[in-house]
Amino acid sequence: MTVTNVLLSGVVGSTAYGFAHAGSDVDRLGLFAAPTEELHGLRPPKESHVTTDPDRTLHEAGKWCRLALSGNPTVMELVWLPDALYEVRTPLGDELIGIRTSFLSARRVRDAYLGYATQQFRRLLARGDGSFSADTRKRTAKHARHLKRLCEQGYELHRTGRLTVRVDDPAAYHAFGEQVAADPEAAEPLLSRFETAFAETPSALPEEPDEAAAEAWLRRVRRHFYTPDLSTV
């Protein structure tokens, strides 16, 4: 996959969280800018490019902004990565990192992170009592790790306005995953605890994101990549 105008890209997922082991896939996430002229035609350019070999997702800048403003946990981690995990970092990408807190709001972070964690919990319960194949147990443990991560990271964002992508104690997440793989209902106390914590802890975030900052950045991107197509004049 060849995508031009990549503004920011880095290694995310299990490698970034500290969960990876030998043989783990390496996931990459980034954003690119479509040529501004192409946004005005009958058929707008693709907003996302996804490949599986290698595992890479690139979102167009406008789509990335909309997802980030909704509190989407997956896209949000791109602007909070440790420096060493960035593989492409342009001046406009640095500007985006500089306004990353503008995309945050208490309500949307709470709804998105707890919402994703609740979805993971429902998937775990749908798999039964743990008496399933080794492959299913492996996937269940993985989903349990991410349920715990979503709760911890979402609560950190809610409470402090900052996100630490790499977890403090990966071994604790792996242990939790194995516990839940044996008994999916073991995840319920953790989810309940964080539901209460979100409800009772004052947030460092505003109730609404600063869409004006996001809009201003996106307009700078559009200006930067605007080249008139004189052949149609």
C-alpha cells in the first residue's frame, strides 16, 4: 500500500502497551492528508487504507479528527505514543500532537472507553464458562487484557487529562487475562469498579472538546495540500 502525504505514523497496539511477545504482530496506525483538490469532486478519496501484511491502518486527516473528537480510544493513542515509537513525524503531525488535549472531553472519554470495555466484557460472557478450545482461551485472555487496559487508560484520561500508552505492569494484565479466560465473569468486578470510579471522580477534562482547535489544524492541512487543478479551468 502506497499512501502519500502521511503526516504521522507509529507503532501501536500490543507492542506499544508492553503486551507483545515473540511472534506478536506489529500494528501501525497513522493519518494522511488527501490532496485538497480531490475532496471537492463527485467521488471523494478513500478515508481509510488498511492492510494486514503488514498490519497498518491510515486514516485521512478529516476522519481521524472526527474519530478523535468522539473519544475513540484506538485513534487517540496515536498522539500519545512514546517518541521512539513514531516512524513518521512531520511538522503538521507535531502540531497535532501539540493540540491533542483539545480533542478530549469528560463525557466522550467516559462513554468511549467504558463503552469499548463493556463490549469486550459482553464478548467474554458470550464465550461461556471457560471450557473451550485453547485458541478461544487465547483470544479471551487477549480481550480481557484490553478490557483492563481500556478501563485503566480511560480513567487516567478522565482524571488527569493525560494518557500513558505503555502500561506499568504488563505481567498483571497477562495474569488478569488468564484469570478471565478460566472464568469470564471474573472481569465483572473490575468493570464495576471503574464504572463507579468514573462516576465519582472529578474530571480534569471539559464537558465538550475544543472543536475550534481541531478545525483550525485541519484547515491548515487543507491549505498546505491545496494545488489547483488548472486543467479543469
